[in-house]
Amino acid sequence: MSLPLFKELVAPNGLKINQPLGLFINNEFVKSKSGDTLSTFNPTDESEITAVYAADSADVDDAVAAARAAFYSPSWSEINPSQRGQLLYNLADLIEKNTDLLATLDTWDMGKPLSVAKAEDLGESVAVLKYYGGFSDKIHGKTIDVGPSKLVYTLHQPVGVCGQIIPWNYPLVMATWKLGPALATGNTVVLKSAEQTPLSVLYLGKLIKEAGFPPGVVNILSGYGKTAGAAIAGHEGIDKVAFTGSTATAKVIMKAASANLKNITLETGGKSPLIVFDDADLEQAVKWGHSGIMSNMGQVCTATSRILVQDTIYDKFIQEIKVQTEKVSVLGDPFSEATFQGPQVTKQQYERVLSYIEAGKAEGATLVCGGTKHGDKGYFITPTIFSDVKDHYKINQEEVFGPFLAIGKFSTEAEAIKSANCTRYGLGASVFTNNITKAHRIAAKIEAGMVWINSSQDSHYAVPFGCSFDHIPRFSHVGLSNCDYPVFIRILKIARSIIVFT
């Protein structure tokens, strides 16, 4: 099927968008060499939005060639660092100017509520680019005193061409997370959007050109993981790969990246615990417990998807979070201001969540609320809570990536810590208690890269994603991935973040 390079789309909210459909290579939108396309669908009603051109290995070759030429071009390699920062500021300003349009594309393409896309996703995207824009001229080396007869100094220099593969749950935000640090430090980029949500990232290409970035500095490809993604991961012209997505795909990328021993940064899954002690502010624990898993339809890698509650307040907590969920989690059209929860992103993800609901029932957990399809069209699932969940249950061990909460109980601190650390993941965690000494004591013992105290998902672009490894397989958000084999050597926790809500 031959497509134009641009197409006027009319979104469900009536906004008209001159949508790019081509591959963004060397500051121009072009057709894929094969003519291959992929279609993107509206998860609210299952209708096709449009098709876009899909890259394969030949297109990746072109994008890499453009990025390498740009990297060595005086217009980029010799640019003043403050000028790089200004370009990032320019892009941030253009994103802010086009907030309604970009938020509309992510809502239409992915299903997240428009109000959230505008207030949170677009705000974060602008702030991230401004943060790294300010960082670009503050990259310093150092001198090392080795005696009077020698002068030793270090330099921080760009890696080269960075291949970046982003997920579908935060299309624009994840693009800026990847682009900001790479561009601020003088690298060039070949970025592949998720096949499920290509639209806002393609539009970003228009803004990158308008912002004044030289040709080839940023190249954006739509495409499938098995073709375009694989070509990026194994390409010998790419010096580093950053990937956010599934653990299974991350393993494939690690193998492919060994072709030229390229650096890799992998962001995969999570099954983060939220611990509620009986001295916690129950109202706050319920509020954060709900938003920590139900926001973005549960499609968040750091979601606190399992809650551990002290037995003395267990029944009351179950009752309160059920009320909170049924009150706040309004399902419906994501373009409506009243909607809290839109559809799951695809039919595949929708069916995955439904399968875990059946698994929870089969294992003997108690269905507190939800657990059903919602509506006749679209991929809507009622927000689901299971209680009486044991550590070994499938729904407690595996990432569901949906509006799906598993709740268990504990009696003592030791039991809470043991249950919190019972999965192979170690990305995030939350602790709720009014005893600040206990909070920090527990936080130090939880095997997770980020620990929130009296909040959840309360992260910030200036705070690092941490990682944690121990005697059982652990997830890492920094350069490593989950393993399916036992690790018997204790590795020290690194790059941990503790965030205290005040």
C-alpha cells in the first residue's frame, strides 16, 4: 500500500492534525524502501487511525548513515555546548506550544486520558528537555594529581550514534527521556517508536527540524521490533542502545548488541511492593495505593502493583481501597474530562490482563472488585483488586501491566521485608508509616532501586532510576536486565533513590 508522506487526520475531539506518515531521516520524511507499512488503532473503539511507513534493515542503514555523518559534521561535533542546550530549549518550547496536539495524539493512539496526557505527560516532556538543555554546558572533566612531572586530566566525550527503542505506555515522555541526555552530551540518535503508538513521536520529528537541529542529528523510525528494532540492536554503526520494554526483548537486544560490544541501557519490568504499617496515615496510604497502580491503566513499569498490609488494619484497608477505587476509577472515553481510566493499549494487552484475572481466581485469591470487561467496544477492563494473595501466587510474581492490584498481609517487620523481596524484580517500592526511623530502616532493607516513603510513583527527572541485585534474579534499570537463572553471588545495591513525601 502506497501512502502519502503526510495525511490530515481529524481526532475524536475535533482537532485537525497534519500527521507525518513517513520515516524521519536526515531531517526529511521519506517512504520506507520496501514500501512496508503498519497500522495504528484507537483502543477506545478498535478502529484504525491510520497507517504509517514501517522501517526495515535497509531504512535503519540509511538512518545510521545520516546519524554518523551528522556526528562527525562540524555543525554538530564542534557546536558550542550552550548551543546544544539552546536547541533543546527550542524543542521544549515547541512541544509546549503544541501541547493540545501532541496530547491528543497520545490519547487517540494509546488510550490515556487527555487530561493526564496534557497535564502530566506533556509537562514532563517539556521539563525533561529543559533540564538537559541546562545540563549541556555543565559537563566537566577533572585533573588528577600524580606528581609534578605529569599533567593528567579526564574528558567526558559523546559515545557516538545512539540507538533508542521506546515503549508504548508513555510515547512522548519516553522519547524525551531518551533524547534529552543523548543530545545534551553531543550524541546523534536513531530512535524507534513503539509499533503500537507511532504518531506523537513522528510529529516530534517535525518539531525537531523546526527547532533547528542539523540534519541527521535525530532520526525517527516507525517499525516492528523484529525488523527495525533488531536491526538497530545489532547494527555495527550504532555505538549504544537504550531500550525500554519487555524483559524477553531485552535479552534479545543484549545478544544482538554483542556484535560490536556496544554499550546498552535496558529498562524492563517491575512488580513493586507497597507496604502499609498500622501506624500509617490510612487515608494517604489508600490514596497512593490506588494511584500507584491504577494510573495510566496500570501500564507503568514502576507501578506498586502489590500491596502488603499489616494484619491489624488489613480488613479496614481492603474496605477503604475498594471504596476509593470504585469512586475514583471512572472508566470511559479518554477524551472526556470525567475519565480516570481509559482502555488498555491493544487487544493483546487487554487479553493478557483478563488471563491474569482468571489466574487469580484459580489460585484462590479473593476478588474484591472489578475483574470484568467493560463496554461493548474498546479494550476496557474494570479496575481489579484481589485480596488474600500469597507470596507464591502467579498474580503476585508476574507483571500484569494493567489496572490489577494484588493485596496480601503481614504481621511483623521481618515478614513485610521477606514478602517485599519475594519476587525476581527490584525496581520500585513504597513504605507507609508515620515512624520515620522505621521508614528508613525498612527502605534500606527492600531490594529495590527506588523506594518512596509515604507516596508512590513520586519520581522526578532529576532523580536516577536505581537498580538492585541479590541472591535471586533481580531487575535492573541501569544497564542490566532480568535473568531467568539463579544468581548466587550477592552484588551490592547501586544507584538507589529514596524519595520521602512531605
